[in-house]
Amino acid sequence: MATTDNDTIIDQTLSERLMEKGRKSPFLVASLISLAGICGYGAYGFRKKKISTQLYLLQLRVVAQGTAIACLTIGMGYHMIKKYILHDEKEP
């Protein structure tokens, strides 16, 4: 639920909220997409594994978390450069 200037409540669908979040912080969406891709690759690779299940899942978790954190860190750097170096006035 979002509010407008006159405090009326507007119902938003999930896709509308995701599009709004994508406009505000595109690297968050990129990290979610990469995380889903890594999980898909992990599910595929799980069937073809040649190592123990515990070790495989541990390695997959570390890779997925590292990718999500890397995307968010790059996004923070991008926004800091945009705000402080390029002096974008529209940036909050």
C-alpha cells in the first residue's frame, strides 16, 4: 500500500511494487535475479554432483550470498558516485 500527497491509500500489485523498486535501486533487482539464477544452476548441478551433498550445498550457499552482496555493494557505490561526485540533485 502506498500513500500519495493527500494521504489516500493506493493498492499496488506485486509487479508494480517491483517496477518501482527497480527504478529506485536497479542493483537490488539485479542481485535478486542473479540469486535466482545461481539457485537454478545449483538445482541443476545437484543432480550431476560428484562431491558430498553437505559440501556442495555449503559451496552453493557461499556463492549465492557472495553474488547478492557483490551486487548490493556495486549498487551502493553507484549511488554514492551519482550523489556525491556527479551531484545529482534528484537523488534522495
